[in-house]
Amino acid sequence: MSVKAVLFDCDGVLVDSEPMTFLALQEDLAAHGLDLTIPQMEALFLGGTLERVQRVANDMGAGLGPGWCEAFYARLYAMLRDRAELMPGVESLLDRLDAAGIAYAVGSNGRRAKMQASLGRHPALWARLQDRLFSGQDLGCPKPAPDLYLTAAAFLGVAPADCVVVEDSCPGAQAAQAAGMRCLGYAPQGHSAALRAAGAEIFTDLAALPGLIGLA
């Protein structure tokens, strides 16, 4: 396989945003009468949309009202703008891809506004990525549908078979599989069984990615 483009998920792959998101969500759901552990929330919600979180939580008895998503988004965006850090090795990885002439883009189920809140905290990275961000929510095709990654590949002018997707969630890995793209499952904490079951090839360090796509 000749890799011509790498398509990245955002949260948990480029930005270390998921721990703070799940802690905030845990606190919010508990205030609405639904007590869940972080592992339970990861199993239920990782890689999905906040709208899906609301539907599932309400099915479990949370009683989240019609304005809940927007209120939580506002709180989350403020947290991301203040505290979101990059995953280790992101910028050097993009340097390596640039040097090799390999295109890249970002495909996230989160809104573009969420990506701007987290990635925008890092101006040099934002400048590299702001014109190649794709939101499943904004496009109306969230993962596990393949459309988000197919749209990103088309924008880059690269055939799906020549793309590699980097994901940390099952819906994302499923989207890559459905799009006909190889998926590398990023599992820095070693939580890889579900990702592997979804068809991803597991790795634990972004520094290893160049070797996995033939750049070593």
C-alpha cells in the first residue's frame, strides 16, 4: 500500500482532551441523577457526538433538557481553550509527514468550534490544520458512517485506498473500515481490545507512526 494521506481524529489523537471532557460529563450527569464511572462513560460514549450522549443518558434516566447540549458545549469550550494540551509528538509527526510529502487532514465527530477551542490554543498547529478540518456534526455524517473520512480524502485528492486513518475510538475505526481505509488504533494507555475488534492496528506512541506507514 502506498500511503499518500493520513487522516487524524482530533480528541485523544491530536489533543489530550478526553480526560477533562469525561470528568466534566461525569459531574454534569451526576447532577442530573445519573452516576457513571469513567470506564462506563468511555464504553458508552467514546467517539460519539454529544447529541448521542444526551439521547443515551436520557434513556438511562438522566432527564437532560433541550438546552443541555449547548450549555455543556459552552462549558467544555471554555475548558479546552484554557487547558487542552497536545498529545506527545504531534508537531514532530506533522513535520515528518510534511518532509515526506504526505498530505493530512482531521476528521472529528466534534464541531469545528470544538476543534478551534482545543487546537486553537496552539497557534502554530492551528495554522497548519485550520483549512483541513472536517466535522461529522457540521457535515451531518458523524462516525461510524464513512462519509466524513471520504470527504476529507476527496478534499486532499487522495483515493481512500491510499489513506491511513489514526483513531482512538470504535466508531472512528468502523468509519475507516467502511471507507476502505487502513486504520491505526492509537492506544497510549494500552486500552486496545475494543479498537482491535473494530479492525484497527494498535500502536501506543505517535513517534512510531512514520515506521508504520513506511517512512522509517
